[in-house]
Amino acid sequence: MRLHRLEIEGFGPFRSRQVVDFDAFADDGIFLIAGRTGAGKSSILDAVCFGLYGGVPRYESGDKRLRSDHCEPDDISEVVVEFSTTAGRFRVTRSPEYLRPAKRGGGLTKQAQAVALEERTASGWVGRAARAVDVGNELDTILQLSREQFLQVILLAQNRFSEFLLANSKDRQALLRKLFGTERFEDVQARFDERRRASEQALGARTAAVTARIEEAERLVTIEDLWGSGGGTPQAEAGEATPDTAEATAPALAMPPGVSMTTTERIEALRRAAARATYRAERRSAERDDAERALALADAALVDLREQVVAQTERDRARSALAALEAEQPQIEEARRTLDRARSAETLRGVVDAVVRATTAESASAAAVDRARLAWRATGVELDDESVVELQSWASDLTRESGHWQRAAELESGSSARRAQLDSAREAVDAAARHVERVDEERAELPALFTRLTGERDTARRNADRLDGLTRLRDQAAVRGAAVREAARLEAEKAAAERERAAANSALATAQSALAELLQRRLDGYSGELATTLTAGEPCPVCGSDEHPAPAAHTDPISAEDVERAEAERDAAAARERQIVERLAALGAELAVAIAGADGRSDARAEEELETASAVLAEAATVAARGAALDAELNEATARGGVLERQRTEAASALATARESLAAREETAREATASIQAARGDAETVASRLEEARTRIAAASALASALSEQGQRIAALADADAALDAALEKSAFDDVSEVAVALRSAAEQAALEQSVTTHTVQREKEKGVLLPLELRALPEDRIEIAPGEEAATAARSRWISAMEAVERAGATVERLKGLIESAAAEHAASAGQAADHEILQNLADTLAGRGANTRKMTLETFVLAAELEEIVRAANQRLNDMSTGRYQLQHSDALAARGAASGLGIVVFDAFTGQTRPAQSLSGGETFLSSLALALGLAEVVTARAGGLRLDTLFIDEGFGSLDGDTLDIAMRTLDELRQGGRTVGVISHVEAMQEQIPAQLTVRALANGPSVIETR
């Protein structure tokens, strides 16, 4: 894999877009990423990792904010990584998630994370994927390295060298597992452990089942032996002895103290106990049969005794009942005679009742004729013949005539309702007509409404489309106004600085003049100053003479301190003048920028443009804000138009229906008026005429009915009298009064007959019961039943005890045999299962670092140890040169203390001492060289395991500042070797020696206002 180009914008410390061309360093092979601490050197590597994998490891444990804090709200955040592999050349563009200003409504909105993958083809860049999951899957195939592998073999990040070297076996295993993907071996180990636990549980369950069944069988044997030794069984109570009594007096499976039985021996002992239990069960069956025969004899004797007691009681009762019946015989004879006369009189009851009913009916019919004739006279109608036939004929004629008036009466009673319905129909017609007019008026207003709303909506949309442009114009006007004000401020400040520079120049000139004067005076006064140092007899420091005939006078003494003070004043004035000049230069640059930003505007014009742009923007925003409301109003107006069309159709239909209803009701009213006038005649109303006709018809019909009924009743009375006379002549009674005395009601006759019949039947029944009992010659004294019941109860108790003993013995034998056979079968099957479990347990313990595995290495650790040996072998090829043959790394599988993880240790062999020592004992420089060698060896092995990938780009971010000069030279030679074969190596460091040795450099520089920039050299 080779990196070609990196673009960073709005990421980490970089606000503006920074471009890194890695291909520019291809000829050098190695380049340095330099810069002050905190400038953002490591952020370049963070950007590469983020672009390829969407994350930065050093941020994942805390704040994950990747967007630059220097960004303005509208600035973008983006990383572009261009790279190539054997699969082709690709470009990844990725943006982190961040908050940006909302385009509508103000506030902030979340900008979602975005990513795109492109491939360069003959026709240019072609998109491969644009979703995060799709890009991730594509990059997995293209890169063939996980993020952990990428960070371990390409981005050798700061503080990661020594971590791998100094880590313990557990931490080293965690890293190697991620790099080599050996989790599957841990899964194999876990599956074998699971199989071992399952086998152990199954074997334990089977063994426990065998033990439980044997213990249950032994408990049954103990209980059975206790019963057999006299614990309440029938034979024990009878004093009988069984053949095995002596053996059964103690628990069947008792052993001497300190002696234990095997499972097989316990099963055999149980089989012998089962044979004894079978014998006892057979004895219990014989005892049950004897008790059952004794119970049958006792029950038969008790039944016979109870039957005699019942017969004795029944005899005494029958004697008493028969005596009572004989005493009632006279009353029964009198009742029989009364019943016979009542039955004779009963034959005349019908004719007597008929005469009475006929007489009563004839009287009632005569009274009814009188009442009907009075009612008929009250009607005022006079007939020549008031016979039944004439009255019925007259009433029938009037009924037929009044039937034609009934419909008119109904119409007359509904006159008010018809008038109300007619009025309602007229109102409905008026209301429907008004509704049609209102709908037509509202429909006529819709076109103008549509035109107005459409125009306002189009205006709102145009203003909405202008908002972004107007916002930019407003912002530009604001920027220009600020630039105008800044230019004015800077001009005033620059003028003040010019005045200060003039004063500083003057002060500097004065200080220089004063210094020159002092120097001249010092030179002029050197002879006098020298003369002050002359001593008689000592040589002159100038001419060497011991005599000083005419020493110069020292009239203007200027000391060196006076000159130094003047020089200091001159230097201070010069420094002040330089500061002012530098400040003037800076002000000039800032003023140029401000003037360019002002774009020739005056303050008044800039303020006017800002106010105008703000007003136009506010007006456009107000109009645009009504867009959604106008759309809603248009939709509402369109919907209202459809509603009005439907309402117009419905209203027209309703008006036509109302008019038809009104016409029908008017026609019905005219027909009803004509019918009422025809039926009313001379009466005030049709109803009164009908009521008068009904009264007359009723009176005529009533009189006719009464006359007809009276004739029928007179004839019936004559027939009833004749029938009574004939019946008396044939009966035993002389007149009707004797019949009345003899008559009894049906209930009375039934009661008499019941008493006579019951007495006769009961008397014969008691005689039939008493006769055979008297013939049995039962004793007169009461028979005692208690002795027989006691004997039967005792026999039944013995039989129940025998039955329980048989059932218990049989159940015990069956249960005992089942437990013995089940335990024997399970015990036989567990032998093979135990052998299989032992094999499986040994294998699982070996894979998990237990048991015979004395190194305590798991399967995964064993595999990783082989990989670690390869890594150490590759690392030693470089460490040998870097340490001049002194140090070699060695893989150690020594057992760790206190049960810690073992098998992945690394120790250092020191050729000077011939001994190995822990890596923690190395010095800082030695640790760095060993860690670098180990990291490079790890990179080579991981690369080989990843399909033999070629690594054409490598970054090393490590503290080279901890190395002395010699060690740094060794490290530089190692880095120089890494670039062989076309590889490009990037090194991050701020060590000056490395800056001198590596001419190709990327310099990360933090600007005065905060953001950083990348400069290429």
C-alpha cells in the first residue's frame, strides 16, 4: 500500500485546506514531519487513519470531536486520502459529524457523517460506494488490513513501541489476538470445555442416579427387614417365626466398621435381600387368605342375627297397627252409607242445575230488552215494526252508508297537519333557492382569489430563492463596513505610529550624537587619563620610559561607564525605533487588508449599503416565510372550489325536489277538501255525523240482539223444567229438596271414598304381614346384636391388616427389583462413559492450560507463541545491527507467578553477560531501539499474514529526543534501510539533529491567530 496525497480541511488544528503530496518525497525515500509541540504533527496521521477507517484511536476514550475548533459555522470539515494497492488507485473522502447553522429558522442542526470511495480509471475518477457500511466493506477488501493491523504496521504511533515490548503476557495476547485474528482458537478451547462440562454433568448425573437408586433400595430393604423382625405384621402378633428371622433382625447390608462396599457388591447384596422379601410376600398372601375366610363366617352370622331383630320388630308393629284398625270399623261403615246416597243424588245434579241456570238467564234477558228499548227510543228513530229482522236491516243500511264517510273523517282530522306540511314545503323551496344563490355567489369569487394567491405565492418563492444570495450580500456589506471602520482606526493608529517613529528617530539621532561626542571626548582625554596612571620610576605603558617629564593634564575626564551608559541609551533608542518600524509595517499590512476589504467604500456608504441589504433581506425573508401559508391557502381554495361544485349540484337537486314535493302536497290538499265537503252533509263536521250514525246503529243492533236472546231463554227454561220432572220420577228421591240434602261435592266424595278404601287395604295388608311372622315363633324378649357385631369387626380388622401387609410386601418387592435392575443397568453403562469422559477431560485441560499442561499455555496462546517467535526472529535481524551484536530478543514460555497468563513473554539476551534479563531493565535508548526493532518485526509478520501485502509507505511517530548522538545515528541508519525497495518513510520528530540529517520535510506551523498550516520543503 502506498499513500499518494492527503487533503485536510476543518480537521483538528487545520482550518483551511492543507494538501500533502507524499509522491514528492518518493525520490528521497524518507521525510521528516517537524514542528513545535502542539502544532499538529500527529494530527496528520490522525487524518490518514480517520479517512481510511473513520476513527482516531487517541480520541475514542474521551471527546470524539474531530472538527477543528477554528472553523466558522459555514466552514466544511473534510479529509481526502488518495492511495494505491495492487487492486488499483483509490480516493476516500470522509467528513465527521458536527453542528452547523440551520438554513431555515435559525439555530444549529446536525451535519451527518459522510463518506465516499472513488477509483481512478482510464476515464477518470469513478464512484465505488457512498454509504459508510458499503465503503467499509470495500476498504476491507482493498486494504486487507484491520485498523489495529494498520496502526501496528503502517502508522507506528507515539508511545506504542514500548507498549508491546514491556507488556505482560495477558496484554500482549490481547494485541496479538486482534492482529492475527486467533479468537477461533479460544472458541475451540471453549467448545471443548463445554463438552467436558456436559460430559462431567452427564457422568455425574448417571453416577448420582445409580447411587440414589441403590440407597433407595437399601432403605426399602431396611424397612422390610424391620417388618419381618416383628414390626407389626400379623405373624409377629401371632408369635410365628419366618425361616430368616435371625438374619432379618439386623439391617441386611450392615458391614463391619471401616469396611466399605463397592457398587457391584452393594447390588449383589440387594439381590439377596430381594429374594428374602419375595419369600415374606408369599407368607403374607397365605395369611390374607385365612383372614378372608374368617371374615366371611363372621359377616354371615351377623347378617342372620340382624334379620331376626328386624323380623321381631316388624311383628310387634303389625300387632299394634291391626288393633287400631279394628277400633275404627264403625266410623268406616257410616262413611260408606253417606257415600252411596251422594252418588245416587249426583245423577240428578245436572238437570237441577240446568233449571236454575235457565231461570236466571230468562230474567236477565227480559231486563236487557227493557234497557235496549229505552236506548233505541232515545235516538229518535221511529220504525213501523220494531222486530228483530226490521231492526237489523235498518242498522245494516246505515252502516253501509257511514262507511263512505270514514275516509273523509280521517282527511278532516289531518287538515292541520296538511296545512303545516304545505307551509313547510313552501319554506323548503325558498331555502333551497336561497342556498343556490349563495353557492353561485361564492363560486363567482373563486377566480379572483386564485389569481391573487397564485401571484403572492410566486412572489414568496422568488424571494425564498433569493434568500441565500441576499444573505451573502448582507454579510459582504457587513464585512465591508467593518473593514471601513478598521481602516479608519488603523489609519489613525498608523499616523500616531508615524509621529512616534519621528520622535524615536530624533531620540536615536540625539543618542548617537551624544555617544559620538562622548567617544571623541574619551579619545581626546586618553593622554590625561594615562598620565594619571603614571608612577615615578615605573615605565610608561606607551613609550616605556621610566621618566615622565611633562605628563598631560586630565581636564575632561570621561569614564568607560559614561560611554556604556551612552551606548545603552543609544541601543534603547534604536530598539524603540525598530519596534515602531515593525509596528508601522504590521499596521501597513493590516491597513492594506482593511482597505482591500472596504473596496473603496466610505463609512457612510458602507453603512447605507448594510442597512439597505439588511432591509431587503428582512423583507424577502418575511415574504418568503408566507410561502408555506400561501400554498396551504391555495390548496384550501382549490379544495373549496370542488366543495362548492358539489354543493351547487346538491342545492339544485334539492330545489327541484322541494318544488315537486310542494306541487304534490297542494294537489293532495285540494282532493281532501272536496271529499270532506261531500261527506259532511248537513252536519257541522264529518266526525259528528259519523258519531251520530254509530250511536243509532249500536242502539238498533242492541235491541235486536236483546229480543232474540229473550226468545231463546224462554224456550230453554221450558225444556229444563220438563227434564227435571222426568228425572225425579226415575230416582229414589221424592222432591228436589231431598236431592239437595244428599248431594256432596266432588272433594267430599273423594275424601269419603279414600278413607273407606285406605282402611280396608291397610287392614288386609297388616294381616298379611303378621301371619308369616307369627308362624316363625320368634321370642317375645328383645334379641341382642352387639356380640355378633363385635365378632365381625374383629374379623374385618384382621383381614384389613393382612391385605395391607400383602400390598406393602408386593409393592416393596416390585419397587426393590426395579431399583436393583435399573441401578445395575446404569452402573454397567457408566463404565464406558467414564472412560470417554476421562479422555475428553484430559484433552480439554490440555487445551485450557490445566492438568498435564505444565506450561499452563492455552491453545490460543500456543498459536500466538509461534507467531511471536516469528516476530522476535524478524526483530532480531535489525536489533543485532542496532545494538552492535549485544542484544537479542527471546520468546519466553516460562510459567508466570501466582497463576498469571503465561506463554507470551519476551526477555532480552545480553551477549556481554551471557544472561537473559527482563525488557524493563533496559535503558531508555536501549528500550527505544529494541521497541523499534520489535515493531518493525511485528509489521513484517503481520504483513506476511495479511496476504503478503507490500508496504510502500510507513510512518513512525516516536520520541527520538530520548536518544544520544550515537544511538540516534544507529536509529537513522535503520530508518535509511527501511526506504530500500521504493518505500517512503515519514518520521515525526522535533529533534534538531534529525532536521539536519533529513532534508525533505513537512513543517507544521501554528499561525498567530490559532490554526496550523503545513509547509513542504
